[in-house]
Amino acid sequence: MTLHWPFGREGWFSAAGSAELAVARYRRCAQHLPMMYAVLLVNMWLLAAIFARQAPGWLSIGYPAAASVFCAVRMRSWLRARRREPTPARAQAALANTGRLVVGLVIAQSAWTFALYGRGDEATRSFLFLSVATTTLSAMQCLVHLRGAAIGLAAVGNATLLALCLVGATPFDLAAALSLLAASAGGIGVLTDTSRDFSQTVNARAEEVRRTKEQELLLRMIDDMPVAVMTVEPRTCVINYANRMSKTLIRNIEHLLPIRADDLIGTSIDVFHRSPGHQRRILADPRNLPHNARIRLGGEVLDLKISAIIAKDGHYMAPMLTWALVTKEAEAENRIRHLAHYDALTGLPNRVTLRRELEDRLASPGNRAGLLYVDLDGFKLVNDTRGHQIGDALLRQVTARLKRVCNGPAVTVTRLEGDEFAVLLPHDCRPQAQLQADLVVTALGTPFDLEDAGTIQIGASVGIALAPEHGGVPDILLARADMALHAAKEAGRGAALIFSAELEGRVQERVRLEDALRSVLASRDGLFVFYQPIVNLQSGRVAAREALARWHHPRHGWISPARFVPVAEQCGLIDRLGAFILDQACRSAARWTDGAHVAVNVSALQLGKGTLVDAVAAALADSGLPAERLEIEVTETALLRDEHRGIQDLLSLREMGVRVSLDDFGTGYSSLAHLRTFAFDKIKIDGSFVRDALARPECAAVVGAIAGLGKRLGVRIVAEGVETEAQLSLVRAEGCQEVQGYLYGRPEPTEADVPLVALLDRRL
């Protein structure tokens, strides 16, 4: 109860509290207030009758009549209120208004009583005292739920009697006044306790109703949730609630359980678990919660999450179980987990599994292991030219052969990526590891018969590293097996090499060479382009000059292109190196006064990427060189990587006016199909045939055959590697139109670079 100034808008006459409390007080007032008004009417008319002869009519009859109308109206209003269901706001307003009206009525009654008291005799005055006392006490009881009004009424009633005593009352009247005062004080105390108890009862009941509604709403929400929810009695582990989704899911797995969905409530949770004791211990102690578990029932998988329901006071009420059938999800997770550790194409363990197993084997000091790194030779060519479907079929056959030859105990075959495999051995025996690697090379070097592709020939190179000899840490062992593999491929492929310190030194040297190449491409300090003449045999004039990259290192001197070009290709620098050569070649040719063409060889890695055409266009635009004076030389190997895209690049160059030559014809994968696919401007016979033509008739025959082919196709033939007059006479006789070689000149720098190159040569 919040007390304010009694005549305020919200004071003694309006009780602070909940909306439910206001409505409850309103209902009680509707029961009690009509009785109060009835008591007021009876006592008022009794006084009027007693004082009828002693007081004038307006006082004895007029005021009671007016007050009776007021009381009758209020009584009728509260009687009708018994049939109404008020809103909390309406109830609060009615209570406040009633309190003010009651106090106002009591004040009016007090004034009327004073007026009567002065006109009565001793007997009538004594009755007046009695009437005021009984009316006050009766009205206080009726106003128990309007404590402010009751206190105001008691105050006015007691004040009236005390005032009358001062005017002139008998000892009996004084005793009655004091008795009323004591009774009023006690009544107010009882009234206060009663009001407080009533408020607490109503508020508790309202809170219980609210809580019940909230629980019902929560249960409805849980029941409508798309997640299965159950609650369990923690001591008995009996299910006491299950929402609609729980019952639906139970119906889906009824064949796996000893219960039906309709019998779920009251069933022990043990029916879902093979180890009910463990489950009961978890449910009994909230310290074990939350808890997640996967339960397998036959072919189904249940995902179970258990959380604790905690009361407001902090005590553990019960566990709540949310669960779902996740059979498909579990299967998908298993597939993902399998894919994370196994190769999808071959079914072999992947790099992650290899690393984990290698870590396990090397975890304890003294453990031994052997690692074979296997790389397929020629697979990329098959995959690019025959298609990925054929490539995948070939990889599956490679896997089968590896499993067949590497089938010893504790031997693990893995696929790392692409055409790279690894074999983990349980020992570090050199002879056995070498033998195993040789078996792999032999097995994979045997032709493969594919149903849709016929016979395919590839090979394999193997690098070997042994633990602990070559490293006791997975990263080191893997790196050194990779070094040995690269050395095996550089040795000519189809080989198996064991790691050695010498190999590591070569790898480190290659890394240093790569760093130096990056630096020189950034600064261009020490990078040159030399030019070797290509002579027209008929006129004897220089028809073209081939641009050749040269690199001078401050400490190591001149580095052969045979060393740094492969490094540029392997580390992704070939486009920058190629762009530098193109730019320098076009700028130099633009200054030549003899009008000779300039020939630039492009790497296989530059062709088919979509960057070569832009690089050529930029070089021509920057230098001002006419496109017809630029010759781009490509090898057949370059076309084999991606023939379609490579030919598209060549056609784009041809549209620009650039000439295209086929370099090193007669070696590698020579095929007449390329001559049919693209009309080359020149064919260059590889220098190895020219150098051996005088001693080996078959080489001379190749030179003659290529020259004859060029004549029939209308393509100019260039003989490379001409170093002697005898070789010149032979290629002239065979019909070659142009020659290139030391007989006519070695590669030389431009005039601008001659002084610097001479200075560098003198420092060597």
C-alpha cells in the first residue's frame, strides 16, 4: 500500500499494486459497500426519528432525505458492479472515487451530527454517541479493502465524538468516545493486516496464474517446435513430457524400440541407451550438464543434447532432452570425414593421413620409417591431350599397381595430389627401400591397357628418404623425399634415388638461384639479350636474328640459360622473363638498319594462358616494330600441353601480322598433325641432326625429309647448328633455305651492351 495525501488523485483511496489486486479489491467492495450504505441509512434515519421533535424539519428530514438518495445511488451502483467484469484501470478508478465519496459523506454526516447534538437532550445525545460509534465501526469493517477510506472514516468519526465531548458530554459519552477510539485503533491494525494478507494472497494467486499461463504458452511453443523435446524426472529417469515432434520421431523408429509413441510418457529413458547406468548418472547430477551424445539404434543415429532446467532459486529441477534423428547427417559427416583423410578418386589415404601416420611412427625416439615419393612421368601430357576422364581411369590403374607391388605389412600407399603418390615403409633399410622403389618404377613403366583409350605408356620417378637417417621430423623427411624425387626427374626420369647431402646442396643452390633471378628481373641489372644471325643461303644476307637471354651474376659470372630458364618456369617467373626478352628484342630490331627480322622463342608455359598475345602487342606498340618483322618460335612440346588454346594464341598472333616458326622439329613428340592444324611460316630443324648428319646417314635422311616436306608445304626450312663448311654444303644440298650456327656467328650483345659485356668478361 502506498499512502499519499488523501485527496490526491492517487492517495489513500487507491491502493498501489498489481492489476489483479485492483480487480480483486473491486469485487470485494462490490460485496461489502452496499452493506455499508445500508448501515448508514438505518442509523441515519434512526437519528432522524429520535431528533424529529427537537430539530427543524430541514435538518431532521431534509439532510437524511438527500443523503439517502446519494447512498441509494451508490448502493445500486455497487450492486450492479457485482455483475460486471471491470478492467484493471476501471477498477482502480472506481476504488479511488469511492474512497473520496465515502470520506466526503462521513464529513457531511459529522456536520449533521454536530447540528443535531446541540438540539438534543441527554438521552438523545447519548443515542447519538452510540450511533456514531456503531456506524464508524461497521463502516470500517466494510471498507477493509479501501484502507485509506477506512482510516479517513475512523479519523472523522473519532474526531466528531471527541469534539462533542468538548462541547458538553456526560461521563458515559466520554467513555463511549474513548472506547470508540481504542476500538478504531485496534480495528485499523486488524484492517491493515487483513488488507496485507489479502494483497499477498491475490498477488500470489495472480503470480501463480501468470506462471501457469507462461508454462502453458511455453509448452505450446515447445510442442509446436520442429525439434524433439522431452523432460525427465531426475530421480527415476522417467519421461514426464514429450512434445509432438518427439512422438512423431518415435513413430519412425518404433520398430527399434520396445515401446510405442503413445506410451512414451511414463516410460524410462533407459529404452534409448545400451548403457542406462551411465546415462542415469549424467541425468542425476546437473554438474554433468550440458551433455551431448550420439546414440545408435539399429541403423538409425540419434543426436541427443541434455541441458538442465534450473529454478529461480537455483535448484536443479529436471533435465531437458532435445534430440533428433540424424542418420543422414551422420552418414554425410562420415563421408566428409572420409574425404578429409582419403582421396575420392582412388580411395587411397591422402596427404593428411600420410602426415598423421608419419607423425605417429616418428613420435617415439628410435622409430624407423621409409618414405617413397612417386611422381608419374608423362601423365600430365596424357591428361591434357586425352582428357580428364582417361586421366582418372589411368590413375585408378596406377593405384591398383601400387597396391599390388607395395603390399607388405604396415606399408601404406597414399595419393598426395594430381599425379603424386607416396609409400610409407615400416623400416629404414636402404636395400629394401631401393628395391621397393625399383619395383614401383618397373610396375608403372609397363604399358596400361584402358578400355576406352587403348594402350598408354607412362613412367614414374621415385625419391626416397629414410628415418631417422634423413630426419626424425615429418616436415624434414617429406622435404627430403621431395628433393630426391626432383633429382630423379632431373636425372632423366624413370629413376629411383635415395636422398643425400649432395642433393640437398643442389636444391639449396636452386633456391638461391631462384632468389637471384627474382632480384635480377626486378632490377634488370645483369640481364641481357644476345642475338645470333639466321642467314638466307640464296642471298647470303642476314634474314633474321634470334634473341637469346643471357644472365651475368656478380659472383658466379655468366649463368647458362639451360640453368635459369627451367628455374623461371618452375617458380612462375617465365612470363616476366619472356616479357623482358620480347621488349628488348623488339626495341633492338627497330634500330637495325638491315631490316632483318627478330626471332623470339617462347616457353611452353607462356603458350595457351592468354597472356602471350597481350605481351607481344605491348612490345610491338612500345618499340614501334612492324609486326611482320617479329617471329615467334614455339616447340611441339609447347603445343602438346594444351593444343587448342596454344593454336588459338598462334592464330591471334598471325592476325596481328606476326610470323610463327616451329622450333626444334624432329625431336621429342614430332607429329605431322601440327603442320596440318597450323600453317607455320618456318620449320627449324634441330641442330642435333645437322651436327651428326655427316657421320650418321639416318640423321642426314631426317634433314632431307624435313627439307622436302617444307618444300611441298611451301614452308621455309632453317637448319640449326651449322658449324662447318661441310655441314653447310649438306643442308644446302638437301634444300634448306636458311641456316643458323657458329659458322655464321655466335650470339652477340647489342652495340650498346658491348662495352659492358666486355668489362664483365674481363672481370672473370
